[in-house]
Amino acid sequence: MKLLKILSTGRVMLLLSFILMSFIAISPDPWASGLEIKGIDDNSSAKLNGLSIGDIIKSVGGEKIETFDDLFIELDSYSIGEIVNLETDSGSIAFVKESDNGFTVKELGTSNLKKGLDLVGGVRVVLRPTADLAESDIIDIIDLLEKRLNVFGVSDMSIRNSKDLEGTNYIIIEIAGASREEIVNLVSKQGKFEAKIADEIVFRGGTDIKSVCRSGECSGIPYQNGCYQIEENQWQCRHQFSVGVSTESAQKHSDITSELGIVGGYLSEKLDLYLDDELVSSLSISENLQGIIATTFSISGSANGLTEEDAIVNALADMKEMQTLLISGSLPYSVEIERVDVISASLGEKFFGEALLSIVLAIFAVGGVIFLRYRNLGIALPMIFTGLSEVVIILGFAALIRWNLDLAAIAGIIAAVGTGVDDQIVITDEVMRGKSADESWVERMKRAFFIIFAAYFTMIVAMLPLWFIGAGVLKGFALTTIVGVTIGVFITRPAFAKIIEQLNE
Amino acid sequence: MILPVLILVVSLGILGNNYSTFGDFIEKDVSLKGGYSVTVETEKEFSPSEVEDMLGGDISVKKLRSIATGNALGYTIEYGGNNIDSFLNEVEALFEVSEYSIEEISPAISQRFWEGTLKAISVAIIAMSLVVFLYFRKVVPALAIVLSGISNIIGTLAAISLMGISLSASGIAAILMLLGYSIDSNIVLTARVMKNKRDSLEDRITSAVKTGLTMSITSIAALTVLYLTSTAEILKIISLTLIIGLLLDVLNTWIQNAGILRLYLGDKK
């Protein structure tokens, strides 16, 4: 009867409905398995035949798919040009197998909680523009970086702007599961590409480039003379790929070359390729190209390695980077790397579950101390319940606004639940003390919440400045703490007061 | 009253000594001074000094251990040199790993972060003082609360420095949390003493001490569990800093601040 009475009070019902809503927002599904489409190329056969982002793959060619290995073993068994039958949760589609699958997948999450980079592993780069820029310039840089990463084949990333107290702008890029070198090179280069003959620009990267060949027929390492050994343990490989340029650039080529002399079958000046004002290669121009309106150019570069294999891998990586920079064009301003974090995935995975378990254990430890102090389960159990519900509601809120939970956010949960316990002790003491002094409930609560609100406001004003420092490193901490104590003060702690009042009447 | 003042003076002495010996009042880790920090996950057993000897150069090593078994979980190595690629090769060879975490922080951003942090803490203290003053509308009790919060931070920083722990970004989060907790317990004391006019001063202080000590003991118990069960560096640092800070807070609130209030209210009578 007592229980029913407690459950039917407004405050407790509010708390219960928040817990329920949090569970809906988190929608935990520990048994979820399968692969979800994360990214899809625009011109891929799969896209043209109706596959879209968010589809969940059920089977390929009748074989059930549950893991990455299942999918790739199955897809690799088809040769290029064959028809693949794919079953997804939204129907079945058939597409032509291409050299590249044309889509990327991720494992289905077991809940709507998004884990931050330090819990899933990946690369975080903090960039600072070298000049003072307006908001709109920063957005331009972000758009370009996003395009560049997309071209490179990264679809799951977060790029955002952050400003510190001095007004310095930072650009923060987070990519799950990427490796350090390729990303750092790609985002830190301004990517200003210029092709010059006799110091006159023929074409630039970005706008002048109409197409960049990335297929095997017109890009790669030449079969003949592609690689050679420079000395012991030092190999060099050359890569090349063709690009199509605008008609203005083609005309410029014609104008410049018609005035050049001829030396031994080649023009007297070379085609010099510059990346960020550094000469990357210098190509001789055959005499029969003189004065021609050329719309296709061959671009090349080279890379070294300890073995021939190493040199090939490095040359191909170099080629991919150059192609990406050529397609996406140059950043309007140069940027500098301020901070790079690489987080290994296996370390991160462990932290999340472990941290949540630690918090739960800590709440039970609090319950133990409280029981020893008051010798009353009617106080200790509601205290544990309130602590746990604060954790659930904070997580629910995080799931709802798609907030990335990182270790700093978990520290914030601890701070919020910790002040929660303090507040509940204040409430308990007021309730128990007031009972003996025979004061009205309202009177007692007024006193308790006078203290609670003082603590609440001081906590909030202490957390707000944190929001703005260090390129947002502690933003997650500040946000979770603020959200957590707000939920506590307005929802869980009033309910706690009601519960212990009823239980200890 | 003498003990908290003594601790404050000694703490200031420690921080001041730090300042005169290495130019800053507390040692900072890579997240605040710039450099590299590499975390390797491995079960290979070495002592930190063995790792320092084997890798050589300008490094400091911390070992991560499992609380349940005491076995090695991994190592965090801070590297101050400038040839990170060859250093990583050595790390890979020593621990036979290919996957690890790296933090790479430019001295410029860490400098700005540090300046920002000092500002953030100052802003936080000023804003908290304002809130406390608006709440109690009495200068002396409000100042006593703020004084207690500040002595708490100073004492904790000194204790951390004595234990040879360098201050990190997570340590700063802990310091701000501590500021919140310490103001909490002081508000309980001040509110009980100032708002309740019925009981005697001593009774009011005793009732506040009871509530406040329960708050501190539960927090310390929870943080001890957190410290023992977590392996993530950030959680360990935060819990350890808070445990030290809360112990100091017991002195600062219930001896120093209670003493000030006793004098203040006693004078008025």
C-alpha cells in the first residue's frame, strides 16, 4: 500500500517517466547483430540499384551475414561484373560487382549511445588556422576538409570549430578507426597545387581540374621503369595518373608552349608541378605537344622505401594523397597542427564498460556508508535508486542529443552523481531532524533546497568557464556535469525527498 | 584553527619552492606543456625504471596495473625528444606491439590551454564568490567560504606535487570538481549556522558537522572504489585528487570555516 502511495506522488511519477523515456532514448539491445550501411559512393552500382545509408544487411546471395568477415568473404567470392543479390531490412536489391564494393558498413550498435573517440579508437587532429579568420572562412575550411576526407574515402567523421577564451579558432577533426599518417598528411596540407611552364601557371588544383583518373587504366605505377633500386635498402617508385583540365587551361598550354624552343626532341622548358610551393616533379614535354590545346595531362611523383614492396606502397599512398588534394583543391588559408591524438581501439573498448561498472560500484559503496550511518534501509535503498536513475537519465539525455560519451563525460557523470549524494544527505538530515522538531514538511524542504540550490548555482558557474578552454577538451565534462546536476536538482532529488518522507513516516 | 592555517602556509611554501626551482608552481604533464605521450597495452612485465633504461632519452614511464591480479596492463610513456618516429619504432620493438595510443600536443596549444585554465579557475572562483555573497548577503561568511575553497585547492596542489604526480588536463577537471564539493560542504555549514535561529550556536555547528562528515565520508568511499576499480588514467587521477582534496576539506570546513563563523557570530552577540 505504502509503495502504491509513493508511486502515485507527482514527483516520483515524473522521475519514473524520465527513467522510462531515457530507456526509450537509449533503446538498449544487447543482442543486436548485423551490419549497417555507413557510407555509399554516388556512382556505385549498389547506390544506383537502391541501397541507401542506414540499411541493415541481412544476407548476400542467400548466405546470412553477421560480421565484417562474413560480408567480405562473401563479396570477394564474386568476380567483377557478376550480379550480387543483397537482402537488407528494407528489401532485396541486385547490383553489379565492381572493383570496389562502393559502400562501407559498420557493426550495428547495441544502443543509441554514441561513444566518443577515446572509447572507440581513432584519430583526433586539432588544427589552428595560421591567420586570424572570420567565422565564414573557418566554415569554408571545414567544408573543404570534409570534401577532401570524403574524396579520400572517409565518410564517418566529425569536423567542428571551437573557440577558446582568447578568441583563437580551432578546427577539431575526429575520425574513428583511421591511422595517424594518412589523416595527418591529408588535413594539415594546404594543398595548393600548381602546374607551371616557364614559371607561368598552366593549371591549378581544384577549379581548373575537371577530372582525375583513379582507375587502373590511367593511374598507378608504370610497368616499365616504374621502380628501381637507388642503393642497398633503398628503392624508389614512380606513380602517375592523368587529369583532365578546363579549356582555358588547355588554351594556356597552347599559348605558352608555342613560344618555346626545342632541344633534342623536347621543349626547352619543363612542366613543373608544385604542391604548397614545393617542387614535387618536373616533366619533360615532347616536341609534338608544342602549341597543342591539351586537355589531358599526366601527373607524376615518386616515393622511396626500404624494399621494392615498401616503395610501391608508399608511391601508391602518395598518389592517392595527391589525387585527393587535386580534386578537393586548396584550403583558402594554411593551417597548423596543434594536437594529434591516436587512440587504440582495444584500449578504448575496455574503458567504457569498466567506467560504468565503477560508477555503479561506487553508488553501492555510498549506499553501504549511508546504511552504516542511519541504520535504515529505507534511506540507503532510495539513495542507491536515485543515484542509479541519475546515471540512466544522463545517458538517456546523451543518447537523445547524440552527444558523444567520452572519458571526460564519464567523469562528468561521476561529478553529478557525487553532488547528488551530497544533496540527498542534506535532504535526509533535514527530513529526520525536522521530524523530531515537529516542523512541517514544506519548512524542512525549504531549508534543504536552500542549501541544494546554493550548491547548484555555484557548481554551474564553476563549470561554464571550462566550456571555453583548451579547444574543447573538457567540454564534455562541463556539459555532462551541468546536465547531470540540473536533472538531479529538478527531477531526482525532489523525488528522493518524497520517497524517504513516505518510507520513514 | 592553527592546523588549517599551518597546512595552507606549508602548501604555499611547497608551491613557492616549486616555482623557484623549476619556474612553475606545479609540474605539468604533456597535456599541459606539450610533447608526446604513448600508451601501450601489453602484459609484458617490466618495472618503469627498466623501461626508462631500455628506451633511453628524455622519457618518463608509468605502469598500468590490474587491481585484481596486480599484473601489468600496459605502460604510459611521456616522450620529450623530437624524433618521435624512431622512438615509436623502439617502443614497437620493445613491447612487440603494432597498436598503441599516442597523444601529440604542440607546446603552443598547451601554453594557451594552461593560460585558459588559469583564467577559467579565476573566473569560476569569482563567479562562485558572487553567488555565495548574493545568497547569504553577509561579507564575512561569504569570504570564509571562498577562502576555504581556495585553501583547499592550494593544499591539494601541494599534496599532488609532493606525491610526484604532474598536473594534467584531467587533474584540472578534478580541481574544479573539488572547488564545487568544498563550497558545497561550506554552504551546508553556513546555511545551518546562519539560518537556524532556534538552537544554540554549538548545536547548530554540531548538526552541520554530522551532515557534512556523512557527505565527505560517502564521497571518499565512492571515490576510493572508483580509484581501485578503474584503469583509465583520467578516472584514476580525478578520484585520487578528489580524495586528497576532500580530506583537506574536512579540516578547512569544520575547523577553519567553523572557527571563523564562531568568532564572527560570537562578536555580534
